[in-house]
Amino acid sequence: MSQFIDDVNQRTQLVGQNRMELLLFHLGGSQTFGINVFKVREVIPSPPLRQIPGSMSVVRGVATLRGGTVPIIDLARAMGLRGGAGAGDSDAQKVVVTEFNRSVQGFWVSAVDRIVNVNWQDVKSPPRGTGRESFLVAVTEIDNKLVEIIDVERVLSIVNPLPTEVSASLREDAVTDNARKVVIVDDSMVARKQIESAIKGLGFEYLVFKDGQEALEFLEQTAAEGPVRDVIELVISDIEMPRMDGYTLTARIRDNPALKDLKILLHSSLSGEFNTDMVRRAGADAFLSKFNPDELAAAVLDQTGRENQKPE
């Protein structure tokens, strides 16, 4: 398995090319699911677990991995699928160890398939009516079969809800005139709600888009009607999104003379030096790891210059 997920850092050449790699797996049935490889630390056989009294039913227990304690979440149970990921061949069951939103957790799955390389343009919004669309960020087709890409931030929010309120001191520091809006771009429903709450706490008005292509089309239309900076204060964009990722969105904005002066804050559940480097290369003004409402608020105030100047 170490050769299967050998070294995620070697895969960073895909970043900025509107491409990603998906780890494919199953949750006790025939449906194939996927998760962005950049969120994956490693894939391991099912480890021994210690039970936590009073824990939620979706948490199978905790495991000691590389000297740390990691909660192991039954992904199928968290999504409300029958049987849970424990169904099927016990030898095939794996734990996908992930790192995002500044935390490490394992997802229990019934079987791991393989890694595939896909273009974000081939990744679409999830169809309605599946009964689990609230847990999906997107779908794509591989080998003529539908692959459902899981919103792991949504799953994690069930087990470990994150605060969304901005502290009173930062709210008091904000100076807003509501003349211009903040554009929020994120494919995760949970992430959008978190960002909306923080932005609303500062007194900004905002517009929300689910992917980079949708946001770019709006910005281009706005620019066609007049100076875009008269309407838009700041663009806050996720990086990993269907159709057009945040790096590509940033590059397209910088390449457009009517949009190039917009302030752009890239906001991702992924951390690491490669993100910081790609932010500079793509032309964004700042990068922030998800999710701390006060850090986001401070970054917004810094980028917009809307912080009260306190007397010395």
C-alpha cells in the first residue's frame, strides 16, 4: 500500500493545471466514491481500535498512528448508508488517513480501488435525488461509471463542528460601507456556510458561487457592465473545485485586464508549502488554511483595508 500512496508531494505538478487525482474506494456496495489525493496521508489496513465512551456512533474508535491518536470515522455510517463500511471482505477493509482543516482523521472504507487522474472540467456538480447529495461535492465519470466525490469537510463537521462566529473585537474593528461585495467561491456546502458566517459577522455583503467557472462568468459579466472594483471588494476562493479550480480562476482573473486588479484570497482545507508557492505563481494576494473564523476575518480586513485605525 505504501507504493499505492507513495508520496503525495510528488503529485503537486498537477496543481495549477486544473487537474487532480482521486483516490477511489467503496463503502460496502457497488457505488464508487472518491476523495482528492491531496487530502490523503496514507492508506492502511484496519488498525486495532480503542473505544471512546460517549462517542458518536459514526466514530468506530481511535487508533494510535505514528505516535498520535487518530479518530476513525465510519464513512458509510456518517453518510447514512446501510450496513456501514464494515460490510464485505474484512481483509479488504482499509482506513484512509486524511489531513485537512488542520486535523488528522481516518475514514473506514470497505475497499480501496486505485488512483485516477482527472480534469476538473470533467467534474460536475452532484445530481439531486441520490439521497446523499448533501455529502457530495461533485461527480465524475470513470470507465463509464459514475464516481461520487465526497464532501469530507461535511462529514468531519458532524463529528467535530467548527466555530463560525467572529470575535467581538474583530467585529468592532471592521469598517464597512456595504458599497462593494465579497465574492465567495467554494464547492463545499459546509465551507460556504462557515465563510458566509464570518463575512456576515464583519458586516460585508457577499455573493456565493459553487465553482471557479461560475464565479469567473459572473466577474466577466460584471466587468462588461462597468468597473468591477466598484462592485467587488474581494474574492475568497477555495482551491479544489469542479470545472475550474482556484489556481486557474486566479490566473484567469489576472490575465483579464478588466479583472486583474481584484484582490484574491485563496482559502483551502489543504495546507503545505506547495500551496503557498502556487499562490504566488498564480497571482493571488494571500493564502489561508481552513478554518478559523478570526484568522479569516483578520485576512479579509487586511486585504480590504477595512480595519479601524486605532489611535496610538
